Amino acid sequence: MPHVPRSIARALALGLSLCAAAAAAAAPAPRTEHFPSADGRTELVGYLFEPASPGPHPAIVLLHGRAGPYSSNVNRGCTLVAPGGDSPCSAATLSKRHRAWGEYWAAHGVVALLVDSFGPRGRAHGYGRFTHGDPEREAVDERTVRPLDAEGALAWLAARRDVRPDRVMLQGWSNGASTALNTMMRQADGSAADRSRRFRAALVFYPGWGPRALLSRRVAVDAPVWVFLGSADEEVSPTVCAEVLAHAGAAAVSVTTYPGATHDFDDPGPERQSVAANRAARADAMARAAGLLDGVGP
């Protein structure tokens, strides 16, 4: 677990904020795309962030959390997000965190596709805390439904001329992080919809570790997975994470726990970034992320 001196963390956070502000002013809006889930029946909505340089590029699939991919200012007014539909949820109303990460990857020469699993199923509003057992959430279950969306996104990206099909990665937050872990487990055990395509690695931020979140408490994966947690997370337990991985034999999984950081520590909004530990954690994670994926062969 890296220790980031406070002065360096402040400088990194300030630098990231200035860079993000400059990028937001210059970066074009992501393109809205539609593609099939691997479930064979759902037409998904995705938001594509593209590098300015010519490809082919590595790519990454981004998986939102339980609140959905859109700003909390608009998502309560959203239900169905579909091709040709009229909805306040769109590329223009993505949350700050998802837009920041999409622009981050494009700036690092990586094609990023943010997948909306909820909107095409009439649930673009997302879900509040402590709703994990609600029957309505079965339609977007992170064990049985959303991994197929990730696999559909992988197939769609791999078919693009500007993407290197052997260099597609995965990133998720909270519910989407659990989805990412489940997707990597499906890949390892051979149950993925298309075994000829693979995610090369995954970055997972504060995933749930309970039996309703994961396909198995034995996290068996065959590609690098990096887990980022906050020790003061109020929604998921870093202690349970350590217990699960201690018995999982998951040699390919690396865990970074940031002291004092909360859930959503990388959310660039003022509420989360008012916490010094969150600022340090966000700065460190964003400073390291592209380098981690650069180090994955071939």
C-alpha cells in the first residue's frame, strides 16, 4: 500500500484538478453508441471517448455503479434511455466521475466505452444505498446480467478498426466493480459468452464482496486485477475484502487500501474531495492507472 506524503498528495490533487479543468474545456463530448449485450436481447447505450491520435489503440470498458452513469441532478427524472428516445440522461449529463475517467483514458491514448446497463432497461435513475435486496434490481444483477453487457462491449470494441482487440481492459466502480470481478471470473472459468475474446486486465474500485455481489467467494481470475479500496468506506468493507482474497488464492489480484478514504473517493465533486484522504487517494489512483495497464503484455 503506497504512502503518499501530504504535500505531494496536495500537489498531485491540484495538478489533476487543473488538468481535468483544462481537458474538460478542450475535450469533445463523448459519442453516443448503441450495441448489443451478449444477452442476445438488449440494445445497450454507450458513451465513447476517443484519443485525438490515430489508432489502433488499446481500449477499456467502463462499468458504472448502482447510481447509474448520469449526474444525480438529472437521473431521478430518467427512466428509459433508448435509441431515438427523449431522455434527460445523455452524453451531456454524465456524472463528473465518469466523464473525468473517460477523458483521462482518451488523453492517455486509450479508447474508453462507458456502458449504461440501467437506462436501456428502464432504470436509468439508478438505485440508492441499501437497496441491494430489492427485487427490481434483479433486472440489472451484477452476477447474471451486467457481465453479459461487459462482454457485449468487448465484442463491439474488438471489431473496431481503431481498437487493438488484444488490448481491451475493464474498469468498474462499486456495483460495476463487482460486475468487473464477475466478468473476469467468467472469463477464467470458460463461461464467458465468447471465449475467443478476452479482457487483458481489470481495475476495480471499492467493489461489494458479499454473496449477493459475487458469483463466488473464491475469486479465481487468470488476468491481472487491481482493487482500490478506502479504509473508511461506509458502504463496502475492506476487511471483508481481505478475508475473501485471503481464502481465494487469487494470485493475480493486487489490493491497494487508502487510509482514511471513503466510498467514491475518486468522485471529483466537492463533497468527496473535501476529505483530504480522498484527494490523496484519487490523485494516486489516477497517477497510477494508465501505467498499470501499460505494463500488461503483450
